[in-house]
Amino acid sequence: MGSHEETLVEAALRVLNSADPFEKARLGESVASRWLNGAMAEPYDPSSGDLTVPDRPARLSSVKLVPPSLMPKLGKAGSLQSRIAIVHSLTHTESWAIDLSWDIIARFGKQESMPREFFTDFVKVAQDEGRHFTLLAARLEELGSYYGALPAHDGLWDSATATSKDLLARLAVEHCVHETRGLDVLPTTILRFRNSGDNTTADLLESVVYPEEITHCAAGVRWFKYLCQRSRNPASEQEEESGSRAEEHEVIAKFHAIVRAYFRGPLKPPFNEAARKAAGFGPQWYEPLAVKRG
């Protein structure tokens, strides 16, 4: 019997089933390097049955989880305690972002017959999120704390569960709402760390996390548009630039409908228009969603 070469989806499941977030990051980096270097040939085995993707990835129980409404206030980085709380919150978010990236590959890639570029985009996202987690966790230790020292919430995975049957919804809510919210608030966070004299954390957020998060939002927008375009023209496997204004209007209307169905309440301004534009979507995508509907 010939040796079986691991596919990307199988490797993604290994990451999802690893409970230790540091191991997730290390394993994810190894898988990403193999895929991007061409050492891993196939995204999935088209002839095999569908593999079971866990409803919830393996996670350590050492992080105390509380509902989002019961999370202590993070403060404005004026004290060491506040700076630790903010970095801990960001570290926790990145730990979930690792799982979300590998989950979208394992859950939807084969099921939706996505092209190879889809897998590559989200492998790059996963690799970045693993690096962000590792760097932020190390910074947390430099500040005298550690990941798991404070409570955290799992709101991000609640959204993942709600969108587990619909790739368009997953892309819209996780990548075009939650991740872009990060782009809106990060510049203020960076400024607060600078004002408190913590340039090390500010530099990490400004030079590594922030620019890479823009590319993650861009991946969400890119593949949302792709799926809309493919549903209009199933014979086309190629990504096309937005065609007519009517087609773009249709894509944006679809985005609004999905976000209203899956995301509670209006989006919160102010919006980081420059970063959102760099990620590939303008105000017509999100400004109408900031209005409360009766």
C-alpha cells in the first residue's frame, strides 16, 4: 500500500484538533510553509469522503471564559494593568483567528469547490494570525503576565458557529465585519500605547499586526465577490474584476442582507475609511449597516 501524502485539509484538521494555542501556531506555521513552498501538493482528496470538521476546535481550559457582557473593562492603556488587559484581549482574539483561518479551509474549501488561490490566501492569513498570537503572547510575558492570566470571551467563535453552513456568511461576518472592526479601533489603541510610553507594543501593533490585518480583510472581500460572481456565472472559474455598476450593487445588497441576518445590531462608527478602502471596499458597503433599522 502506497504512502498517503497529507492534504492541506487534513493538515488543517490537525491544527484545529491541537488544544495548546502555542502548538497551534507552531503547527500552523509548519503546514503553511509546506503549502507555500510547494511541498504539499493537494488541497484535498476529491475521491475521499468528507472529513469531519469539529464544531468547536480543541482549546485549553486554562483560559477562563465569560460572556462578552461580563468582561471587565480594558481601560485606555494608561496603567500597566490596562495595557496588560488590552494585550491579553488581543492575544486571545489572535488565538481564535488561527482557528478561524484553518476552519474556513477545512470546512468550506472542498465543499464549495474553491480554487487553489482560496486555499493559499487563507493559509497566508492563518500563518499571519499564528505569528501575531506568538508575538503578542511573548509581549504579554515581557509585561509581567501570560496568556490565560485574565478572563476572555469567545464571541468570535459564536459567529463562526452561526455561519458554519454558509461560506458567504462566514466571509461577510468574520472577515468583512469583525476583522474590519479591528482596523477601526487599532489606530486608537496604538496611539494610547504610545501616549503611555509603551512604544514596544505600539510598534508591534503598527508595523506587524495592523498592515497584515488589512490583507486579511481583503481576502474576505475578494472571496465574497468571487462567490457572488460565480453564482451569476457558474461556468466561470476565473475571478473577474467587478463588471457593471449593477453587478456591484447586487454584490453589496447581498452583503447587507447577510450581515443583517447574521450580525446583531448596527455597525459602530467611526470607520477607518483608508484601511477599509485598502482592503477593497468603500463606504457603500458598510455605512448603510451603521443605521439602526426599525
